[in-house]
Amino acid sequence: MKVLFEDSGFPLLDYELLLEEIDYKNLLKPSVMPFTELPSEEYLLKIMKVVERLQERFVSLVVVGMGGSSRGAKALHQAVGKENSRLFFLDNIDPDLLSKVLKQIDWDKTAFAFISKSGKTLETVSLMNVILEELVRRELPVAERVVFVGDRGNPFNKLADELGAPFLEIPKEIGGRFSVFTAVGLLPAYFAGYNVTRFLEGAYKLLETPLSAFYLAASKYLHYKSGRDISIVMPYSTYMNEFTEWYAQLWAESLGKDGQGQTPLKAIGTSSQHSILQLFVDGPDDKFYQLFFVNSRTSDVKLPDEAKVLPYIGGKTLGEVMRAEFEGTLYALRQKNRPVVRFELSRLSEYQMGYLFMAYMVAVVVMAKLMGVNPYGQPAVEIGKRYARELLEEGRDGGLSQ
Ligand code: PA5
């Protein structure tokens, strides 16, 4: 993967000086970034064993988990799997979504992964209760078709033991949105048949040569400090939409603290060129742009040599048209001196996704160091969670319903 900084305003020397200030060479270690300790053989074997057992009987897996407990796997699945229908995700408590998924699945051939680090997340626990009850109602043996993932000793661990179902542990130090390289991401990945070895190799590659992640953080920080507090992520691929969701969570929850933060804004090329690009190019200069292009597509489509209406597209592939539009966006941004980082992915593969996930996790911790905030935890989210719990406990409605 190529990472190219088209970074108006700041020379590389500024990045280096800034990074020296936080002693960046000493940051890439498990005590600062626990997620850089990639899984051991033994840990991988445990996951594989559980997956093999599930695969003997089931063709689909419903992953039930919120935020960091599902977004990474969902992004990998969309990018690499495209139309692979082995995984479903329940990551919202929306009753319509639940009803739709539960109607759609073949209950005899479907297993369920309940993923929650805390084992107490309201949405995950609610959905799990509905599903467990439905399994009993359908007289389907529960223990053989469910697996729980979470912190050792959490309520999911206890429930798994009670039910005699498998439990996979998330290493204690690794938080939700940083957990894609644990059972949280790897269980669904193995189940769907993705190449987990290549996925991890992508992450290793970043760790071996991490400079682009450090520069990414330095660049984003310098622009943040000069008033660019919106951070755009715009892949030119429909299949990276879930990646933008994963990124938005990582950037928002890790940095949005103590009155600081850089607001993530998601867009998709080329679709968003017909909606928000005008604002990007000619609106306020308060944004940092991250653009992604996938060079080789699984399938490309050639236009007829004699194209109707627009003769200049004749004989071109859709990939070439997309590339031209991507270059057009870059050109327009350059004309306005907007700061851009461009990622050129050879293709959408496990390796490239592993690299990207690791690059952004490293970058967000470095950025947090520069900003002086703690990248881990999301204390403000607790305020609303506590209130919702109180409402449910007291049987009140909060006074908002009419
Ligand atoms: O990044 C995080 O820590 C959060 O987004 C969590 O992943 C999310 O709240 C779900 O928590 P849990 O895994 O405890 O159910």
C-alpha cells in the first residue's frame, strides 16, 4: 500500500520534530498500545477449534455485538467478502432490523456469536435474550450453536459456562475498538473463510515499517491545531463503507475528550461527489482529507468502444472512469490547497485491511498523545447509558414520548 502525503503547509521536518517531542520511537509497545501484541499461535488455535466445530453443522453465523465488538469484522467482511453471505451482523437494537434478520436466517444452519467485552452492553444483552429464547422455542439445542466472546469472568463467560457453550477471551488490556485482531474480529473472519494469516501479516507489515502511521498522526495533529477539526475519510469503493464506520468510531471515541476532538466525516467516491464534494472543495477550510483508491478490482467492466452520449468514455473500463474522477477530486482539492493523504490499495484484501486497521489504531494513539488525551475508554458515553438503565429499572419513559 502506498500512503502519499499531499499535505499543504507543513514540511516533513515539522512532523519529525513534533514526533520527537513525544518520544515516538518508544510508543510502539504493548504497554502503550496493547493491540500491537498480535495473537499467539495458541490463541489462534483456540479460535480455530471453536470455528471448526461450528462449521461442521452451520453455514451462517450471526454476530451480535455493538461498536468495537462488531465494526472491525463487519468492515473486513464487506471489503473482502463482498457478497459472501456467511455472516450477518446484529449491531443495533432496532426491532425492525432484528425481525428482518431473524426472518431471513435458516435457523437449522445458523450459529450465533455474542460478543461483548463487558458482557453487560444493553443492546447486546437484549438481542441475546431474544435469540436464546427463540432457540428454546424452536427446540434447537443451544450450546452447540452459540459462542460467547468477552473478558474473562464477565457475565458472558458465566453464561457460557452455565450453558456449556464455548467462550473465547478478549485480552484484558485490549479495548473494544482496538480489538479487531482478537477473537472479536478473528472468530467471524475464520468462520467466513477469510485468510486470517494474511490479515495479521498486513498488521505486522505496518508494525515493521510504522512511519506512515506516525506521519499520519503528526499531519492530522498539525492541521487540527491550525483549525482543521473535521477529518474526512473518503474511499473510492462502495465496499469500504463499513471501514469508514469503523474509522469514525475509532477517531471519535478515542479523541473526543476534554473539549477536544477531530470530527470524523464519512464519504464514498464517487457517489459523494454528487452530494458533499462542493462543501469539501469550496466550503470552509476546516477539514483534513483522507482519500483511498483501490487499484485492482475483482471485476472491471469495459464500456462499448462506441459509447453513446459521451464519446470520450468509449472503450474505457469503469475502473478507469472512477480513477479519472478520483484524480479530478484530488486536483480540485489541490487547487484549493486542502491537506490530503492518499492511500493507494493494490486491491481489497485481508492483507491491505490488516495494514489499514493497524495503521489507524497506531495513528489514533499517537494523535491522542499529541493532544494530551487518553485514547482508551469512552467515559462520556456512560452518562446516557446510566440514564437509560435508570429509566428501564424504574419503568419510566424519560418524559420525551408523546
Ligand atoms: O470501543 C469501545 O470500547 C466500545 O465501542 C465498545 O466496543 C462497545 O460499547 C461495546 O462494548 P462491549 O464490548 O462491552 O459490549
